[in-house]
Amino acid sequence: MSTMIKHLLLATLLFAAPVAAQETDLTANQDRIVPDSRVEMQLSFAPIVRDVAPAVVNVYSRRVVNNQNPFANDPVFSRLFRSQPQEQNSLGSGVIVDHSGVIVTNNHVVAGATELRVVLADRREFEATVLLTDEATDLAVLKIETDEPLATLPFNMTDDPEVGDLVLAIGNPFGVGQTVTSGIVSALARTDVGQTDFASFIQTDAAINPGNSGGALVDMRGQLIGINSMIFSRSGGSNGIGFAIPVELVRRVVDTALSEGELIRPWLGARLQPVTSDIASTFNMDRPRGALISEIYPHAAADTGGLQQGDVVLAVDGHEISNDAGARFRLAIRAAGDDARFTVLRSGRQIELNVPVIAAPGATTPEPLPVEGRNPLSGVSLVQLSPAFNETVGLDPFLDGVVVMNVQRRSIAARYGFRPGDRLVSLQGTAINTLDDAAHIAERFDGERDWPIVLDRRGQRYEPTLRLY
């Protein structure tokens, strides 16, 4: 081959490279590239902003709160200075995800609101109704009525964001109006921050401030990748550490709201702990990774799916996990009845298991059992503990038995100091496992003078013998 022909081929490849890169940019699984010229560094985000900004709205909420009376405990001044209801206004942001006017925002933006208004980017205002609120995910879905289709943000992502990707945060910080800030994805799957039950946040250094909550975090294709939720700050302003709820969870909540279904709380039914260096050494692992199953709840999803105590869960649906929160998130983004694929290390061998996505067993609001008669429990309402109820009230989901839910004032039980949250361990020397156990013993020994009892109060065990007079 002549030297001239070689030079022509080389020139063709060099000039074709940018075209190939542009074609790759249009594919779902494009390679990330770093700007390598002054011209590329002067490129603008304006085309993306023009496309996505109309789908980001301002959400104004109004709620009525009662001011605390500073003299509430004073018998004289409490009558003179009464608590007065006061209106409280707050603001946040939201994202239109359906042309008919469906908007997703944070639950904490609308919690307790008596009135909600949505202001579009073109300054039109609408009254909003709530389709669904969910404290566990900190997401809410609103609806406004409009005669014309609205701009929306696509949130059917074709690939996952990566650390280092450029992103834009759009919202209404401090009520100054719609604002766009830029940054990168700083970290993924942050599970050790926030108050939500299904935390797996996207961390970004794009400036996020109060009022940005519920706004959009978008990628360079103009796709929604997360809902801005909170910031890490000691001053109240942005310190370059913001967190967004991933779009996978947003989509699950929106789909539930539009189908008028019930948002299922998937529960694995297994205790997971991070794999430390010592644990990794014990299992002959090359490095600490995954989460070790230390306990399994009988007949729960983990048990049904074949997981075992001592398994190390390496990934769920192909995504690496390192703790319980990561597994919970991966289950939460799936619909009830689906199966999640668990990659597990067992006895030095990696296996795949399909684990069903099902809710925690039991009732979230169980029917209480009122206790009457002449016994120390007279005046309490008891409920049966279950994983579903325990998670609702913040108890250990593996805890079972019977717990005091309410104590009537001036009742026998109140006189003996019973409190809501007390768990009955035994009564009259008999273990209390169910409501029937408690009702049977209270009826059988009604009128008995001495009542030996064992109860658990916030982890402390008490064993008094109560005497009726």
C-alpha cells in the first residue's frame, strides 16, 4: 500500500471520528466523552433547558397551624392567652409527568396542606388536587385540570446515570422564580441519608436550595433522572451536597397513583448487615462486598424465594448492594407480584434466586382489642404485632406478640402505669403471643388479687406483681 493511500485512509478515519461520536450520542448506551477543545468548552445547556423548563412548575401550599400557648400549663394565664390558628405558606417545585396535568413533587412540600396551587413556567395558575401522598418515599402526586396538553418530562430512562455525568437541577429556590443550576452526579445509591424508608439517593453538586424540593434533576438528554429532595447544609443554603430520589422510584409511585392502586410496601423479611473485612475473610471473599443475611422471617419473601441465613447478597436485579436499604429500594421499584433477581454467594458458590415482591404480612392498622373487667389491664387497648404494623409505627418488624396501643384515662391500667408501646411478655405466668392469649387470661383470672406480669418497655424488661385492692 502506498504512503499516499495510507495518509488518505488516516485522514478519513480522523474526520469520520466526530461523525461517529455524534451518531453514538443518539444511542441509549452512548460512551461518555470529555470536552477536548475550546469550542466544545463553550457549548451551552440552553437547548436542553428550553425543552425541559416548561415541565417544571412551582407548588405553593397553605396550611393552618396552631401556635403553642406558652401558658398552657398555667391555670390562670392559659384562659387569657389562647392558642390561635395561623396560616402558614410554603413553596416547592414539581414536575409534570403526564400531558393531562399529572405532577410529581415531594411529600414534605404538600404535607398537611389545606390548599395547593401550581404555577406553570408561563405563569398560569391552577388549583391542584392530591392523587397520592407517601411519607415512606417522600413523594406526592398532584393533578391539575387543563383544556390543553401540557409539556412533560420523559422519565422512561434507557440507561442508568453514572458518577461524573453532567446534570441540571431546575426548581424555584427561595421563591425567586424558576432557576437552573448545573453540576455532576457526585455519587449513586446513597442509603445512609434522609428520612425515607426506601432511600437510595442520587447525590449531586448542582446547587439545590430551599424551594428546589420536588424539582427536576435531568441529564444531558433532557430526561428526568430524579426528583430533588433535600440538601446537606449547616447554614440552610447549598453546600454542594444535594440529594434526589431516583426516577425508578418516582415512576413506581406515579404508576400507582394513575392506576388508583395501593402503593405496596415490599418487605424482604430478612436482616441484612454490611460485609466487613472480618466477614469477608471468614467467607474467603477477595474484598468486602454485598450484605450478609443474619436472620430470615418465616414464610416472608426471602424465605419463599429460597434465601438462607448466612447467604451474602451481592446484587439485586444486577445492581450491587451493600446494606439493607439498598435491597429495600430495589424491591420498592418493582410492582407487587413481580420477582426480583438476587445474586447470592452461598458456600463459596455464586447462585441466582428469584425472590417475590410481596408486602409485609399482617395489617398496617389492626383491629384493637379493648380489655375490661377487674384486672390490671382493664382500660387498655391491645393490638397484635406483625411486620406490616411494626413498620408502620417504627418498631422492629421481626418483633412479635401483643402491645398496648392505648390507655384510657382514670382506668385501672392507667393507675398501674401502663403506657402505649408496652409489650406484654407474660401474664399470670403464661406467655402472651396473641390477642386471644391476653383475652383468655384476663377473663379467666378476672377478680384475682395478685397479678404477676412481665412486660417489655423500650427494650427494658419489667417483672412486677400487681395487686388489686
